[in-house]
Amino acid sequence: MSLDEELSVLVRDRGHHLIRVAYQLTHDGAAAEDIVQEALFSVCRSWRGRSGQPERLEAYVRRAMINEFLKKRSRRASSDLLTDAPEGISRYSFEEVLVERDEVWRALELLSPRQRVVLVLRFYEQLPDSEIASIAGCRQATVRSLAARALSALRIHLAASAAMSPGSTHAEGPS
């Protein structure tokens, strides 16, 4: 099967999954689609004219997606502004759940791109550290260190955010 045919099969069978992974990195549907498209284009361009194909095409495309995300994050415009969450929302309301989810996304935005990549691959993709290290282009110890520092930063940020919210019932941490 040619590379074009293999990529077509991959997109048909796993395209939605690739977009979901990219969305976990970007939290933006259009940006996720762009990352997947650029990664597929990059794979196609780099393997065109070579003999053979990558053995694990999906892993190769995933690596290209991570590279594209990191490249875009390093060039991200300073015009991307985060705004404050709305105040005065009831603890158990639908809106409160959305605000809490938004707080987590904001906290993720504060992480370095590499930390975010490690968390997405570990918790969303459920990949082992060895595969994350291969995809991220680093050692397993670096993966563990990035994950530990990212989780620590998230805990600190979310605890501070919970403590500052008026009427917060979860400022003392998870029960």
C-alpha cells in the first residue's frame, strides 16, 4: 500500500481521534484541525520519494502533531488573552461546572508546552512514559520530571484559585 493510501486509511479510521488529541493540546477546534492537517502534510512531504514508510504511521503522525503544536506555541501571538471567569455562580449549577472546567483549562495554559504535551499523552492518550519519551524526544526521566512539575503547578494554581473564589466549598482540596 502506498503512503497516500495508508494516510487515507489512517485519517478515515483514526482521524477523529487525532483531532481529539490535538484538541486536548490546543482547546481550540480549528487549531486542532490545523495541527492534524499540518502534521499529515509534513509526514507526506517528508516521506515522499523515500523507499518504505514509517513502521508505526500513527505514532509518526502523532509525533508530527506534537512538533507542530510546540512550534505554534512558541510562535503564539501575544494577542491571546485569558479573561476572568464569571462570578456569583452556584456551586452545583451547570455554570459552576463550566467555570471549574474553564479554570482547569486556564491552569493548563500556564504550563509550558512540553509539560502540557506530557500530561495529554499520559492522561488522555494513556501512553507509558517510554512512548511519551519517544514522541516528545526526551528521556523517560524527563517525562516523569515534566509530569511531576506540571501536576504540582496545577495543584498550586487550582488551590489558589479555589481559595480566592467567593463562597468556594472546595478550597480545602478534594474530599
